[in-house]
Amino acid sequence: MKLGYDLTIKQTQNLVMTPELIQAIQILQFNTQELESYVQEQLLANPLLENEASAETREEGTPSDFTEKESIEGDMDKISDKEWQEALLERYDDISYKQWEQKPDNPEYTFEQFTCSEVTLTEHLLFQLQFAEIKKRCRLLGKYMIESLDDNGYMTLTTEEIARAAGASLQDVEKVLEVIQTFEPFGVGARDLKDCLMIQLRNTGQLSDELERVIRDYLEDIASNRISVISKELGVSCLEAQDMADLIRSLEPKPGREFACQTSTRYIVPDVLVEKVEGEYVVTVNESSTPRLTLSSYYQKLMKQSDEDENLSKFLSGRYNSAIWLIKSIEQRKQTIYNVVRAVVRYQKDFFDLGTKYMKTLTLKQIAEEVGIHESTVSRSINGKYMQTPRGVFEIRYFFSSGVADDKGEGISSSSIKEFIKEMINSEDPASPLSDQEMVGMLAEKGIELSRRTVAKYRDELKIPSSSKRKRY
């Protein structure tokens, strides 16, 4: 074998991930909030970019140009620095450093402009504490105990720990705790679930010896719907045991959760709107969720006049190309989402017309082939994005689901099957609920072949208990 060096010319094709291409992919994947944040960063970094609404607002208030005769260059030496800055601010109110300011009458609104105050559990209980019939020295102790409750209204400290931390007697702590347990919502200040349930029944005058015994000894049997066990142990009829179980189930296990907590509310802004117009579904991209960018007219003029300064010309040209690419990427994102959603709506037309039971199986590959893009592009275009339809607001990914084929060979999505299962359970006889195997037979009559394990899995996903736990006497 002869070894040596050789020069050859070879032609190959490679996909090069340029920074611009990476940016376009990121923009496609962003949801509405992420895109808004990203655009705000670009607006700060690139002086050539402007928010179209800001540009329109500024143009309305732009003062007329002044001539060279009106300039203050002749009197520059006579004017102080402060007067010079004020003159510039007055005459050049429309240039780039003012482009981010918006006037108070700007018609665009954001959620940050509105605030609402929700009453927390602690505030609600402290308000009631002011009117409680307890000694003045016990009010500070009550305030400390209320602030020790968790978000569900349960006491997180023992009475001994409270007495030691507050420097109070154990008798005072017990007395104040009894008062707090009479506050609304009933059940706050409880040590555990059993205590919480009994406090609620006691405050409504429904607590009896039998109910107290059921709560203390048979809560697990109620959870498992073992009514016959409770009936036998207490020596009552199954109907009476069922009534007691129903009453206990009607109580609130977490009385504090109806009040505001410290977690922030997250709003959903639909990226796409679907409306039915004259029998046809029309897809529209939500323009309010898409930033509208334009190029600064001031810097465009400056770029034309920057031929003499090479560094300035290079800087402005780079920012100009970056701004143009960002605007094109946002428009491409909007067009891709529109094409994908339009294909989804066309494929799932039966769902929009008839409901969840008529949802079809749909994969990323099917939409990718119809739109003419790659599966990964479809995945990015639906990631974290929502669609507002006549049937409600759905995540676009909701319409992509697996399923089974019916006797006609057409795909039926898992959402449709769950809807069938839910309907069957809602119409069953409570005294003789349907078993999973019986539901398998009923689905087979509709042309849907499933195993018992699959039906049980779908039932669990719907958070519906088994037939033994659904039985009523």
C-alpha cells in the first residue's frame, strides 16, 4: 500500500446553523409571553427597531422641523449646560432616546396596568378576631396563632410550642384556639383532617356520637366506599350508613383553599382565534399577541448620511440587517402557526361541529405532510400556544392525540373514548355500577375494541373510582 498526501476537491451539502437560523427557531418556539419579553430585549439592544404603536404615538406629537436660522449654535457659548440640555429636550423630543416612552392616552392596555386585591385567609380571620369576645391580652396570642396556620387552615404548631413561643399559659392557648375554631370558614384551626371535619359538624349543629365515631374510626372505609362494614360495625342500616358517609363527604377537607394564596395568577392569551362564519371555520392569528415592529425613520436617515464614518456605517448596517431578520422571523412564525392551525381545524372539523366524542386521532407527521414542513417545526409551532374556539380555549397540542381504529378503519382519539366512558358512567344505575369489563362490551357495540386494562387506565385518568367505590345503597 502506498501512503502519501493528495489534494482533492469535494462537493458536499451541510446544514449550517447560523445565528439567524437559531433565532428564527427560537422565535417559532416562544409562546406569547416569551416572545413579548424577547422583543423587549431586542428593542433595548437595537436602536433601529421600534414598536409600531410607540412610533405612531411619537409621530403624532412630533414638533415641526426648525431651520438653521432658528438653531442655537450662535449662542452656544452664552448658554449654560443646564439650559442647553433643556433646549435639546424641547426641540428634539421625537428622536430615538424618547422612543420607548408612551403617552398616557395610549389605547393599548396590559394586565400590569390593572391590579386587584384578594382577601387572604389570614386577613379574613384577623378581621373576625377584632370582634371576638376574648381578653385584650389574648388578641396578640390569637394573631400569632392565626399567622401560624398553613394555606389550608390547619394549625402547624402544637399548643405547647405556641405557649412556649408566645410566653402564654397553656390554658390561654387552648381557650383562644377554641375561639378561632368558631371562625368562618368552619374547620380552620384544626390539628388534622378528623379534627377539621368534627369542627365543621359541631359549628353547624350536626355532630352526633355516631358521626364522631365514624370520623374517628372509619374514614378509610368511607374513602373505599365500604358502607357495609360501617353498617355492620355500628349496627345501623346500609341506607343510614350511606347518609352519614354522604354528609361527611360534603364537608370541606381544606377550608382555607377558597381564599387567595401568594401564588400569582397566570393568564392565557390565545395565539389563534377560530370563528364560525356562514358555516365555515375561519382561522385568524391574534394580532394583539404578536408584536408589531418597524424601523426607526430617524436612524434610517442617519444611515444614509453615515457614508463618511466607516464605523458608524458598519454599526448601523449590522443593526439594520438584524432588525429586518427579526421582523421577518416574527412574520414567518405567524404564517407557520396559521398554516398549522388551519390544517388542524380542517382535520378536526367534526370536533368543532359535534363535540369531544368526534375527536379524531392526529399526529405531527400528518400535519407536517399536509403543510409541507418538518415534524419538529410543527412541534415548535404548537408548543405552549393556545387556540380560542367556539367550544372554548384549548392548547393546540390538545388536538394531537393517539387512539384506536374503529370497525370502519377510522381513528378514534383517546379523548373521544374518555367521553364515551364518562357518558356511560353518568347514566349507570348507582346501585349497580358498570364494571370495566361491562364497559368494554358496550364500547365494542359502538365498534371500539379495547382491553379491560385500557378502559381502566382511561377511567383513572378521568379520576373516576372503580365500580366498588361508586356503588350506592
